[in-house]
Amino acid sequence: MTLVRGSIGGYEDDRMVVLFSMMDGDTEVRCAVSASAMDGLDHVPRTPAARREEQFVRLRDRIEACASRKFLAREFEGNPPGIIVRGIDLKT
């Protein structure tokens, strides 16, 4: 089964990640993408914290495609388990 788009949880400045979710049927899969990963996709040195959600929305399709690949590969991290997208995951 492939994941479908869930919700945006917002930017966590202390962890420097944007939280989001994907849905596996009725099950929510918690996900995060690092700020540096998004800046790498955007080819910018550093996006202000106040613009991180806007940046995520713009890059969302590519980030979610990566999260789906990591989900299918069972690359979960943390407790509770979730998907974390880093810059190295987005290299083409």
C-alpha cells in the first residue's frame, strides 16, 4: 500500500524540523523533514523559521515521495517509530 498525504504539524524550531503525517489506510504515520534538507532542495543557505511551513508546502510533493520510499523500505526511527527525511535522503 502506498502512503497518502496527511496533515502538516508545523515547524519545531528547537529540533529544526517540519512535522507532517502520511496516511497508511487509517493509520497515521508520523514524519519529519529537516530544515537543512529543505534548504538543500531549495538551493538556499537558510530559510527563516517563519517561512518554513511555506517552504514545506512548496516542496511537499518531493518530500512526501521520499517519505513514502523510506516507509516502503521500513526505515523507521525514534519512539514512537516514524519517518525522518534528511538531506542525504533527497540526493538525486
